[in-house]
Amino acid sequence: MKQTGWYFFILFFIIGIIGFSYTKAEVYYRLIVFCVMVLGISYVWAQVSLDGVEIKIRNRANKAMVGQVFDETAMITNRSWLPKLFLEVRDSSDLFVNAGSRLITWIGPGQTRSITTRMRLTKRGVFRIGTKMIRSGDPIGFFSKEKQVFLNRSLLVLPHFYEVQLKELSPQIIRNGKSIQKRSLDPSVQFSEIRNYNPGDDYKRIHWLSSKKLNKLMVKEFEQYLHNEYWILLDSSQAGYFFEPSVIDSIDPWVFIKKEKVQLPKDSFEYGVTIAATLCHQLLRTDRSVGLITESKDDVTVQIDTGARQEKKIFENLALISPKGKKSVDTVIMQNSRNLIMGSIVMIITTCADASLRSGLELLIEKKTHPILFVLDRETFSSVPNRGEAQTFLEQLKIPVCHIRYNCELKLTIETFFNSINIG
């Protein structure tokens, strides 16, 4: 109850005590008894107001994507024999920060009411959902009681991507008249050899006949023909990215009607993640082999592969990456150079396209791979100026560079650049 209501109640109670003390009139005595009874009944009512209240959460999926509308329905059931005059339900999960509260009036015994919260997702990552704060009280509003319900659910929000058309950058790589081959992690029709079992090998690849003859575990090796291998290297070093804090929008009741365009925040790392997701989606959709290299708190490397499962794996890694890495781009390149075969196309997404990157790029060229740079323009994301020596050494190495500016048409920029370069 508001403070004003308490003031009136205390005023009546004091009037009853003073009046009865001086006049001994029955009307003042009844006023005192009435105030005490109302206070007692209100307190007891508030204490049992949440008894028998159950909440179940229903949502369509535990994964979504930035830009999509996520809806969560709370089913509230009254299991007690007492009706509930009102219930205030507030979402206290990580996702619905500014969702406010919803009020439900009159839930009879055994009745179920539902409330649905909808929100357009604007941030990637893992969010705790299903945490509700329920409040009720007595009809007058003297007392209230709260209960928090934890349903231990989480929502993985994947990064946004754009539909682009990317051409094949180079023909299939040939060595000595034959297609380059590589060890395959999965069984294929190209059987290669039998070798000793190593810890971590899949049990499905064990060759039981050879294992019995040699009295030790042996596994089968397979090969796969390689076309172009595309590696996406996302720079996640802590010092390289710039952003402005964004305000989380409140719940919009017309969110299903509006067809809003996804607006990326003024955060260079989110632009980098979106570029990586866009390239990954388009390349894998056209049956190309893609891998991911990055370094956040821990080194993250998704080995080269194809198909929808690979896209799911890369997107889940991109959803959890944060710019907290300690290694520079050239260090990450050197540490992962063993995974890059001749002819691989390495797409580097970074803000630090200065001379410190030169050693890593020269290593890629020495290994006969093809580096491509996506440079996030510092000046458009922050007041930090670009370094002038970057353009000079990149022109010397003849490396294609795509400059990404804040609030640019990202889809058009990527598509135009990617389809204009030629790698032989």
C-alpha cells in the first residue's frame, strides 16, 4: 500500500485510542477493534496470497538469432482453494531487463492464466531466462509478499548475418596433376591406411581385424579431396576494438507488426562477428570448406569442414566470443599456420592493419596461402586515428583489403568487395 493509505489508517487508529481514553464511548472502542481486525486479516491474507501458485515457462526454442523476435509465455496456475485477487509478475532474467511487470487480476481456484513477453533480440550471447518475481498481497494493500521462481533455462542468441552472393575465388588446387588430399576426421570412401590408435580417436574408426592380429588397437585413416579451404580469422585482442555503450530497448508491444532492419551497435567487434557469420553462412551454403580461428579468453579453432553442422558449430562459437584476447593477429597466425595448406584463403577481420601485422601476412604468403583483410575503420568507431603506414605495406604485399566503416551498408560492402577481387 502507498504511504498515504498507512497515514489514514494510523490516523483512524489514533483517533479511536484518544477518543476512547477521554470519553469511553463505544464508537471509539469499535473503531479500535475494527482497525486491529483489518490489520490482522490483511496480514494473514498477504501471507497466504502466494500459496498454491505455480508457474511454467513455455518458449519455442532455446536458440535464436539477433534480429529475431523471441517470445516467452508464463503459465500461472492457482492450485489453492482461495482465489487470488491479483498477481504482479516481473521478469528478472538477463534478457528482459526493461520488460517491466504484468498484472493479473482474479485467478480462481484451479484456474490458469498466461502472459506472453516478446522482445526483438539485439545482443548475441547466452542469456538466463525463466526467472520470475511474483508479488501479491491483501485486498487493501497493507502488506505484500514476494516469491522468486528459478526455472534454470538459458537462451543462446546467435550472431546476425546477411545474405550475400560470393563468387568462387580460385579453381580447385592441383599438385602434380592430382587433387590435393588431406586426412579426414570422418569416414569416407577414400581409404588411406591403418595406423596405431591415438587417444581421442573415434572408436568407430577402429579396424578390429588388424587390432586382433597385432594385439593392439589400430584405426583406419581416410582421405578427402580438397577444393578451396576458407579460414576466417577473427581478431579478438582486447586492445583492438572500440565501442560506445548502448541502451537496451524496453519491450515493444507492436514488435510482431514492425519489420525492423537490424541495426548493429557502434561496436567494432560486433561488426567483425557479423562479417565472420556472413562469410561463414554463404561459403558453407555453397558447399565450401570453412574453418574458424580466433583467440578470446581461450584459443578457439574450429577445424575445416563443410555442411550445416559446421555452420552450427561456428555460429555457436561466434555467439560466445568476446574481445578479451591477449595475443596479436600475427601471433595467432603463427600459432595456427600448421593448419593452413597451400592455396588456402585466409580472411582476416581486424582493426589493427598496421606494420605489426606484416610478419603474419608474410608467413601466409610464404606458405602459398591467400590472405584477405577486412579492416574495421577505427576513426568511424572512435576518435582513435588510423595508422598511416598500413596502406603502404599492404600495397607492397598485394593483399586485397576491404575497409569497413560504421553504419555502412555491410551487405553491399562485402558483396562488392568479395566479387571484385581476383586470386589466382
